[in-house]
Amino acid sequence: MLHNHNHATELDTGRSSYGRAFLVSIVLNIGFVAIEATYGILSNSVALIADAGHNLSDVLGLCVAWGATILVKRRPSARYTYGLRRSSILAALFNAVFLLIAVGAIAFEAVRRLGNPQPVGGGTVMAVAGVGIVVNGVAALLFAGGKGDINIRGAFLHMAADAAVSAGVVIAGLVILRTGWVWLDPVVSLVIVAVIVIGTWGLLRDSVSMSLDAVPAGITPGDVTAALSALPGVTVVHDLHIWPMSTTEVALTAHLVRPEGHPGDDFLHDASAMLEARFGIHHCTIQLETSLDEHCKQAPAHSV
């Protein structure tokens, strides 16, 4: 039996390089939330207040995601034998759920205001939202290189969406200033909600799938089975399981039937290297068997 874990992987995923990005983004967004909420109240703009609420949820999300990038580097223990790698998946799931709850509150207020439009300071809305484009644009660039990790991808998508939303608020402020269409403010708020929901849905879907140990996107079990079956002397592959250990690491267990017997450690190490090179599977456990019979309780396809 081979148990292989590429220890370099846990240090080379680039997580540590995002500590500064998280810190800068959190500080920038906290400052902007304070400014946006203050001027949203002063200008009576539900769009600004809605966006401030959204940005506040992003601050919390960034804090959770940052905490997860620290926890995943904790060493395994007797109780947590995989360490705390799965915390990155839980963080992504938390961010997606929390964001959807936040936009629900925003949508409620926007619909209420739509039935009773209020005067809005269009110039103030434009100025504050313009600052938001810069703040969120800079924050998005800090996370632009980490799209392989859904935690980092979530941070990037949130910041990029915020920049786009702020641009929409600027346009709305200009139209309100020119036309006096105060009803446009809650309408823009609902558009913001739609943009956030669309951007968050993929994150929610992926994080739920990972939480349920689904095979990570980009890996087809049939291809993995075929690759293992093609190894010298292997006649049957069964009890194959592939699941995410974290948002960046994948684990695998499998039973290989090889009637000729154990070929030596080189065979197992080559299999491990192949799985990592072709499928990005860093942590694998392979059990060799000489026959497929009743002695292997995991032989039936439905067994777990």
C-alpha cells in the first residue's frame, strides 16, 4: 500500500503571498464602507447604503477567507489528521451564504423604496461611487493571480463585482442629476442585487460541492480509472474515491488488482507522480491486491 503526500504542495500553493492582499483590501474596504454609509445617509441614497452593506459583508468575507488561509497551514494532529485544510472550503461556503443573506436585506429595502421614491443627491452618489471604483479595482488586482483557489477566486470576484457595481452607481447618479428620476436609485439597487446573486451562485455551488466531497471540477473519475488501469499489470481498479481536502488540494484512494503481485515501491511512486502530473492529485493512498474476491469488502461499486 502506498500513502503519498507531496509536502511541498502545502507550502507552494501561494497562500502566504495573499496575506498582504487581504490586509490591504480589508483596510481599504473598511474605510470605504464608513464613507459610503455616511454619504448614503446624507444623500438619502438607498443605492449607496445598499452598496455599503454589500461592502461590509465583503469585509467580513475577506476576514473569514484570510483566517482560512492561515488555518489550512496548521499541521495535522491526532484529532485532525488532515490538519484544518477543509476550513478553506467552509470559509468559501460561509461567504457565499452570508452574501446571499445580505443581498436579501438590500432587495427588501430597494423594493420598499421603489414604492415611495425619495429625493437623492446625485452628485454625492457619483463622487462616492467613483471612489468605490478605485478602492475595489485595486483590491481586485491584488487577488487577480489566485483564481485556482475558490477562496481567492471568491475574493477576486467580490472585489471585481464591487468595482463594476460602483461604476453602475456613478452612471445612475449622473442620470438622476440630469433628469431627476429618483426612482432610478432603488432600481439600481435591485440591479446590484442581481449582479451579486449571479456572481455568488457559482461560488455557492462550488463550495457546497466541495463540502459534500464531490470530485473536484476538472477531474473526470473515468479518466483517472483509465490512467490507473493502464499501469503495468493492473487488471481492475475499484473503490476509487476522489475528493477535495481543501480549496487547492485533492486526495484519492483506490484499490488496484494486480495478479502478478506487488511490483515494488517504484511502481507506487510512479503511480503517485502520474496522478499529480495529470490530475493535480497531491495526496493519494493506493492499495494493491492480487485478486478481486469476497475478501475485499469494498469491491462492489456501491460500497464506501
